[in-house]
Amino acid sequence: MRITVIGASGMVGSAAPDEALRRGHSVTAVARQPPAHPARPGVTAHSVAADDAAMRPLLADADAAVVAIRARPGEDSSVAEATATLLDAAAATGTRLLIVGGAGPLRTPGAPHVRLVDNPDFVPVGARGLASPRARQQRAAARMPAARLG
């Protein structure tokens, strides 16, 4: 299987290529900046932002994609916008997406009306700036009809 990992230089995204290779897949690793790990057999690296038009051909060449992106520093809304762009590209190319990320949009155990990002017992106030964009990303993905995702 050909898997494209978008956000391949981050914590989750950098682990996904290794797991895909271990399972015998070929990998296209995509990151805004060149990935920190060296090139290796089975992995092709590209420096492309998730909201760039150049993502469409990278998705078209994939059987599936793992999306492990986060907001650009100081641009909290960028992750939701990039997710919407990726969802549109995936719908146009017929590529299946698996979006992975933080737990901010999940519900608090024992208090399902409270998101983790809003609960200081789980997400310290100082970390909310990192967790809030993930909740917006989830809302962007939820608006995409499942039929368009394949």
C-alpha cells in the first residue's frame, strides 16, 4: 500500500512512516519543513504545507493518508483551514484519510458536557492554545460528508 503521511516531522507524524514501513508499505513523508530523519528506502520526502495545492497530486498517488498536522505557531486557525483543504483534495482524488491528533476535543470522563481542552484538570490553561486548534480541526472534519471521504 502507498501511504502519505502529512505532518511527518511532528511527534505522531514522525512515528507513522516507521510503522508503515514495518508493515511493508511504501511511504511519502510530507512536512512544511524537511523531515528531521534521514531519507531511507521505502520513504520519499516532500516539503509541502498541508494547505498547498501541491498536496493534491501527492494524495492522488496514495492509497491512504495519515494527517498528523498542528497549527502553525501563532496561527491557531491554520489547522482547521489546512484540514478542510486536505479533505477537499482527498474527496477529489478518492484518497482515504486518517486524521490523528490531540485529545483536546474529547469529552471529560464523568462530565461528558465538558471537553478536555476546557478542563484545567486535563489541559493546563497555558496549553489551551495548542489544544484548541485540534477541536476546530475535528469540527472541520465532522462537516465533511462521509460519502466524500470514500
